[in-house]
Amino acid sequence: MKKEIWLCKHIHSCFAAVSIGDVWLYRFAGEKPKSYEQKVVLPNFIIFYLESDKTFYDLGLEEEFKVLVDSYIQEGWAKELPLEAKKEENEYWEEQKIKSEERRKKRGCVLIGKGPFKKEDYKGGFTDKVFYQKCLQNYISDMWAFGYIGHVGRTWKMDIYLEKKFMSCIDPTELDFGAALLALWLTSTDGRHNCDSLEDMNFLEQKKFIDLNIESILEKAIKYFSGLANGQFLSGAIQKNRYEPQLRRISIGEEEND
């Protein structure tokens, strides 16, 4: 029996490889598409995953995003496959997930499995000084966490190197402040996106990436802390007044001259 051909299109809702707000649409096709990113052959179906729509990759505007999705549906796309095809697709991706988890174990990833995770599961290679910062402990739930800290691509070695590099930019007399900054950054969208970039690199490539981007990471952490850029996790998380003098003095790896 000839297998049915279906197309799948991933509609990004924000700047992330995968986000909870993303939508996957499906459409029956009579023949193989001219171009596609991935092909999955199932027992009775073939699904071609087309190039994703990144219109809202950098925007994330909820109402406008819904209009975009509706425009695809009006063209004949649907949010679900037929039940039999959906069952086969789910079985395929479940097998792929098991294989992926085995690969992640070999790579030394921190978070293995689909969760929910306990707080201690998130610690990985970070020291107690960073991990037990109040802002990070308040952020991590016993269910899910996002940011860098909740990324399944994290490895122990990557955590250790990131903290070492970050803290090397902090004045030795201000290490408590540095730990608070790093802990806050680990909960951030910027942390999530950096881990997206690091995920598929080997450790040498990860070190180079961190070396090249550490100043930007520190600057973002300071902006989150000072409330200048999306400091949504600041409320009650860090004793901001306690660190105001350090915030005024800190620079990238050195203090400003008075």
C-alpha cells in the first residue's frame, strides 16, 4: 500500500529552538515536496518537515502570532495529523527521545529524562555559592525551570567552565555579588539562548564560545540585576540594596576609576 505523504511546518513564537508557544501545522500532500529539512518514514505515512517559519523569531507578539497561524490554517493547514498518523509519529519521536537521552548520558548532561525534576537535579557543576543563591532557589520549582538552568543540553563540564570564567571577571572582593549575578543570569532568556547555541558543540568549541561571549553574558547579568532589561525575576529574589555599591563599581573584569 502506498504511504500517505504529509507535510509539517514549525511556526516559531519567539527566539528559541523550541518554545511552549510554538505551533506545528500539518497538511496532506499528494507528492514529495521539492525541499524539506527532515523526512520521517512511518509504517503507513511519510512526514516531510519543511523549513520553519521564523517570522516571529525575534518578535514574540502574541496577537500577531495568532494571525500568522490562522493564515496558514486558511490555506489548508491543520494543527493535528489524522489519529493513526499522529500515533505513528508519536511512537517515532518517543524512540528518538530514548536514543537522545542515551547520547546525553554519554555527553555528561545534567538533566536526563523528561522531568519533572527535583531542585537538586538542577545543580550540575555549579558550586554551592552560586546554586544556593536565593534568586535561583526561588526560581527553580519541583516541576520545571527554564533559562540556562533548565536547559537539557547543559553538561557538568560546561557548568564548571562557565562559572569559572564568569567569576574570573569579578573582583575578588566582590565574589558574593558575582555569584548573585550569575545565579540570576542562569534563570534568564539570554541564558537559555546561549545554551541553545552551546548544546551541539563539543567541549573545546563550548569553551571558545564562552570565552568570546563572557563579556556580553556579564553585561546582560548586570542589566537584569539593575532592572534595565527585563528584570522579571528580581522581585524579592536578591537583596538589591545590599549590592548597589558593587553595581556602581563593577566593570568587565575590573572596577571603574573614581
